[in-house]
Amino acid sequence: MTALPPDLLLDLRERARFFAQLTDVGLPRAAAQTPVPAVRASSKRPAPPGAGRDDTADLDALRADLGDCQRCKLAGGRKNIVFGQGHPHARLMFVGEAPGADEDEQGLAFVGRAGQLLTDIIEKGLKIPRKDVFIANVLKCLRYSTLVQLENGSWERIGRLVAQRYAGRVMSVDSDGHLVPKRVIEWYRSPLAGRDVYRLSYASSAVRGGNRAVTWLTGDHEVLTSRGWVHAACLRSGDAIAVGQGVSSVALDVITGSLLGDGTISRKTSHLAITHCLKQEEYVRIKAHALSELTPIVWHGASTARNGESPHATVGCRTRASRALRVLRRRFYSESGKVVPRDLKLNARMLAIWFLDDGYTRVKSAHCAMAEIAAHSFVPDDIEYLSYLLYRDLGLDAYSRPSSPGRLQFDAETTERLSRLIAPFCPSSMRYKLHPDVRDLIPFDESLYEADEPRTLFDGVVIARAEVEQVNPRFFCIDVEDTHSFVTSGGVVHNCRPPQNRNPEPDEILACQPFLEKQIALIQPKVLVGLGKFAAQWLFKSMEPISRLRGRVGDWNGIKVVPTFHPAYLLRTPSAKKDVWEDMKVVRALLAEDEP
């Protein structure tokens, strides 16, 4: 039996360990959880306010039992526990998802803009004073000096962004890997609270004065890697992290093809340089257009005279220095020279640039032509690997002759197929390199050199535990609209808290679940309202989306459950208010049942 790769084995073990703990509703069992005293649920309706047992004292005891909760990783980034508030005998109880910044600051549930909207729903819609209902919830950071990239390409310390409540745009990475500017919408500062701290960077990061550009972050902070979002403490050797610097797919193909050919990236300044003879100026300018995001300049010069030959006129292109090019240089260069990255995947545009730079077609007769590509920059092992890539990725058979080392050659049939592949990328000044039967058959398509949005590149992670010598150090974070990620000098990181950006994770829910269950059992409301997808799913014990759960009346241990949209969603989508009003009419009807 073939042995599985170690990384795959590790991932399978992690998945197996998680799924082994799943219950029938898809949440891990709370085996190692701090026990919460059992609650006897009464079958009778609670007495009116002021009569019978003191449920306020019971809730106070539950809050005391919760203590300074450290049961999940959110504790480190929390300022206050948001226990919930309202009438201890409330007939109506609202359950939200997780505290936001305002709630964390004040220790109260729903006190920000979403909270004001919820108040309007309760008091203006249901005609119930907010104090007569109970509101609860189902339910990580960077050092001050961490640099965050702004939309204009400059850098600013995250501590200063938080202090100034900077509401401009910072660079972010969307779900497709595109680098996009996004607005900052929230700002956080929190104590370290005993969390481990790490220094994060990547392998090609510039080293100045013996030190890399780094991001200081807590171990529970998530970092974008090639295998998804991973907590800093769980990063492992061999991980590739998103560096937050990149180029468009068109520019990447042109750079790759040029590096396979005569192009070079400077070791000291990380700029790309390309040189051709003057008659290929059209081709150089097309390359420069494809690399426009790197602000290239086109220049004219002359070649150095060799062996008594006269110098000839040249034209070249040089880009500005770029962090993205520094990442690519690490991939394509070793200490001894150029190398072929073993994760390279060739496409037709890369091949076209490579061939137009270093390829040639020898025409033996009207219909017989043989192509070859010079590959003298590479060692024999790399040339053999390039031959493999041509076949694997493009279906082209290439071979090397002992009499012509450093060259990849193609037979007549493959030469014609090669020309057909690259013809759309070949401008008029370079079409002499194509097979004669193809030159006039497939036209040049200049739109193939129009750049799209840049995508982040990935590089090897460099991470180490760090000691923080400050007394009671504060760490900082921001929340970014839509993408909920931002670019730092050490890589792309996620927001530290989950306001409007993610559901609570299974371990976080399990830590809070027993206390919420006891709250509900003590209050014994007649109706529970689940605000938002996750609260509704928790109450319904269902994985269905909120759009499907809405319109139903569920049952939670004998208590009626009505799901509806979260107030924060209504702030972003005002048109959904009419749907919430329909849900509130159902709540009002349920509360009116059995009333005299």
C-alpha cells in the first residue's frame, strides 16, 4: 500500500479527532467542559414579578458561577462578559449570536446601533417596554507597532489606527484571493490576558539590520495560508502564508514567462528587467502594458560589443521594485542562479512569452518546421523538469539532444501545435517565430494582455514565540467590511473578534451553552426569538439557513421559538424589515394565547 504524505496524514487525524466528538447536531461534545449545576425546569408558569421565589437571585448566582470566564479562546480578547439583561420573569426572550464592540465595552447585550433597532422592534412594534424582556447571546489581537497597509500603499501602525478610529480603507484579501481596498468599520484594544505572543513573517521578507519585517500577534489570531485560515499557534513548518502583496494573473504569466526566458529580477532591489533588440520594441511595449501595475519604464540602449562585433540597438523594460517581485525571486532563484519552481503550472501565455523570448522555429520546407527553446539558464535537472511540465500542462512533447545541451526541441507535428497555442499572444513583430501554416491563420489578440485584479502571493511562513516584557501590554485589532481581513507587514490576518463576520466556533458555543440553557430554564419565557442565522440554528438544532427557518414556529423544551433576521442585518438590508415585522406579528399572537 502506498504511504500517504505526512501533511495529509496530519490533516486526516485532525479531522477524525473533530468528527469523533460530533453530536447529532454537528457540535463537539463538551466532555472537558467546566460543569454547570443542573437546573430543574418548572412545568408551571413563573409567578408575576415580585411574587414567589427570587429568580433575580438565581440569575445573580448563575452570573457568579460564570465568574471571569476563561472557558474559550475569546476570553483573551474580551473586556467584559456579556451575560444578558432584562426581567427575570420575562415572557419574551431574545437570543443573539455574539457580543460586538459596544457590547464588549459595556458588558450589556445589544447596546449599539443594532441594539437601538432591536429596542424599536420591541417597544414600537410589540408595544412592550424593553426592560420587560430578557436579552442574551449564544455567545484575539496585534501589537501597537504592527504595520497595516493602507489603500494608497503606505503603512501605518495598527495602534494609531485604533487610537484615531481611522475609517479609511486598508488593503484586504477577498475570498478569491484578490487584493482589494476595504473600509475599516470597528476598532478594538484588549489586554494580553496571559495569551501567547508570536512574531510572524515570511521567507522573502526584507531583512534590514538583521531583522525581518514582522507582525506581533496573539496565538489565537487567524492567519491566511494556502490551506485556509489557521491560528498563529497552529502554523507549522512548510505552511505558505498569504503575504498580502501580489500581481494580476496576466502580470504573473508575463513575469513567469520572462524569467523562464531572458528576464531577471534584481537580488538587491527586486525589480524586473527585460531587454530585446530594437525591432522587437512592439513586443516590449506589450509586455510593459501587461505589467502596468508595476509602473514599468521602457528605455533604449545598445548592446555591449563582443569579439570585435559592432554593438546593436536595444530596447528594454524595467519595473519598479516590489515586494511581490521579491517573493517571486525567492521562487525562481537559488544561490547558484535560476531554478524552476517545482509547484509551477505552465499555461499558454507563459509559454508564449518564454518562446518569444528564447524560442525559434527553423523552417525546412514549406510545410515542415521544427521549433526549439534555449534553456541555457537552467541546469539539466531543471531542463528535464521543464520538458515534463510542457507535457503535463500543455500536452507538448519536448526532448533534448546530447549534441545540443541546454535546448528543448519539438518535432514537426508538435511545433505546429505549439504555434497554434501561442499565436493569439504573438504580435506582428514576433510572428516570424511561428509555424508558416499558423502565422496567418490565428490572429493576435491584444486583449489577452489586459491585466485583471491583483491576487495575493504565498510564501513560506517564518514564525516564533516571542516574549513581551511590558507590564499589562495592550494589543489591538480592526474590523474590515465584507472581507474581514487586512494586510500587515508580516502577512494577511483575520479580524480578531467575530462581529458580523463569522459564526461562533464549536468550542466557543460549548463553553457558553450550559449557561444559556440555565438562563432560559430560570426565566421560563413563553416565547424565544432567535436573532440571526446562528441563534436560530442553535434553538432549532438545525443547520438550515435563516431564510428557510423563518416562517416556522419551533419548540425548545416546551417553549415556542420564532426565528428572525439579526438587527445588524437590517442595518445593512433595510428592505428585510418587513419580513421581521411579519415575524413579530407571530410573536405577538403567541404571547396573546391563553391570555384572559
